Amino acid sequence: MNLEPGPNATTIGGGLGANHGALIIRIAQRRDRTAFIVLFQPYGSRVKSYLRRWGAADAMSEDLAREALLPIWRKANRFDPAKAGASSWIFTIARNLWIDPLRKERRPELDPTDPLLVPDDPEDAEDADNAQEIEQRDGLLRTALGTLPAKQAEVVRLACDRLRGIIGDHPS
């Protein structure tokens, strides 16, 4: 098969305003290598420039430009000209190829020994729950004692103190 663009290449390929969606459809339907070459010519350098504007180094942008155009061959059947133009689809592929590794880089490795990631000891959690319950109960008791006449409140306090002395500070 001849991979050189045929006589229709200039009318099919043209600049970025040409109907590149039709070329992608030809690639999807017929695995048309000529359509791929014609599509690659105007986009190769433009995708590279686009990636350099995003911050890719020159060599990296060249590699990514080639990588961005390969999915056109493999995934041309996913192209829907009703949803996006050919250039939008191609530049989105290029942008995602550039961004995906950056996203992975910015996610730090999790330290399994980080105290925030280590599950609480069930006994510690139970103790914390008990402490909270005791604090709430003591608060309710103090509020109730505050409503009693002074002599009655003193009798209840003495009874509570004596009870604590018998069964301990925090009964289960």
C-alpha cells in the first residue's frame, strides 16, 4: 500500500479548517492510512506547540505529540463529530496525555503508619465513648443539683461521694 498522500490529500487535508472529522471517520471505517497521514501533517507540529504552551519540554512535547496522534488510529471509532470537532478531540487527547502523569505525580504516597490512617484501638474508642458519656452524665447531675435547695444538694453530693468510694470513680 502506498502511504504517500494521494491526489485528494490537499482537498481532504488542507489546514485546520478542513474537514478532518471526515478523515477520522475514514480511519475508523476503513483503517485508511492515507487519511491518517493527511491528518497527522497539520496536527503534528500544532499539537507539539500546544503541549509546549502547557509547559512540556521540547523533547517531551514531541513525544507526546506522537503519542497523542496514535489514539486517533486506535480510537477513531469513538470520535463523534456531533459532539466535538476533530481539532477539539485531538487537542483533548494531547492535553490528557500531558495532565495524567502530572496528576499521578502530585498524589503523595500514603504512609500506612501515619497516625491518621491507623485505625483506632477499639478499647481506646470505647474509653473515649465512656468518658464522653460520663462527662454528659456529670453535667446533667450538676445541672440537677443546681436546682435543689442547698441542704438537699449537699446530701446528694455526700451520697455520690460515698458511692464513688465504694464502687470507684467510673462504674461500668
